[in-house]
Amino acid sequence: MVGRVLLVEDDASIGEVLASSLRSHAYDVVWERTGGAGLARAATGPVDLVLLDLGLPDLDGVEVCRQLRATQPGCVLVMLTARSAEMDVVVGLEAGADDYLVKPVRLAELHARLRAQLRRGGMGTTGPAVRALGDLVVDVPRHRVTVAGGELHLRPKEFDLLARLAAQPEVAHSREQLMADVWDENWFGSTKTLDVHVAALRRKLQEVTPPGRRVPQIVTVRGHGYRLELAVPDDR
């Protein structure tokens, strides 16, 4: 299946290089040059992946990111940014992006990323397809998470991360291993992406957990990474 890619980039030279390279690798690419045009295009049908420049001429790139995520909840959304400030990246991730590439984009890295994402079509995990941990149930085939019977709505990468942790509860996973498993081994981005997704998962789990219910906690293993722990620790 040919991957459907929506490229939203206002710079003509960058856009031409990216669109040409993607098409040469047999991707079905639509290139829009403004945020408004990108949103309009996204509303016409599903895409597999969005490459979104944050520095758009008509709309704030973070707001475009937020609206694209609402319109295309199942796609992989990668920001293209010349902004190196950590806060800009965090804001974009919190708005719905799965990850980011800093310009100038390395084409070899971009294609490795696309191949991994479109091949995966959802992360494969080890362990049972349906995992019940206390009042938390992670159903991988149905791409569904429930807490005490109520559905927990997660973004694609939030689900993938929780499924990976739930596949091996009580095991400490390094940051690098989680990035490789949930994103891919060819991804060279900052692990700040992982931190933002962990923070979002913690917040969402806390918001939907009824009093007195046993729901695993994502525990920080200092200097190493994270683990999913059923008992609530005294010091997280």
C-alpha cells in the first residue's frame, strides 16, 4: 500500500525537495503551502502521515497541529521546525504531534522514519494481545484502553507507549529502548518526545481513575527510564 502523505510547507525550495524525494520513493504526496490549505485538504479524507512546518505564513503552526490532530486522529504527525528552543518543541508535541524533525531535514533520516511508521501501522508489542493490570485493560488488537470499564482516549503514540510498558509491567525500560520500540531505531530525535508523552499519559490516567481503583503508575527510574508499576510508590 502506498503511504498517503500530506506535506504542509510554505518554503518553495524545501517543499519541492521534500515532495520530489517522497514521490521518488512512491509515496502519494499532497503538498499544501499554507495552514489553511493544509487543514482543508486534511478534511477531505484520511492520510497516513502529515509533515507540518510550524513556521507558516497564515496561521500559527501549533494551532494547525492541534486542528490536524482532531481531523486526522489516526495519522502520524511530524513537525518540521527551524525552532530549536525546547519549549517550542514541547508545545508542539502537546498540541498533538508525534515527533519532530529540525530543519534542514536529512532525507535519509526522513525516509527511514516513514518506512518504520508506515510498515508498523501501529506498534507491535510482546506479551498478550489483551493485558489486564488492576483496573487498567490494554487491548492491542482493538487499539482500546479502558480504566474501570470506562474508555480512555489516547493519541496513537500515547497508546503505543502504554502498550509497550504494559507488555512488561514492573520492568525498567531505558529511555533509548522505549524510543526505539515506540518510535523506531532509526529515529535520532531528542528523548524530550518521550517525556511529553509520559506526562500526557500520567495526566490522562489520573483524570479517569475513580477513587479506590487500582491503576498502574508510570514510574520514573532516575538516570535510566520508566516502568509501569501496579502498586503506587511513595516517591514518584
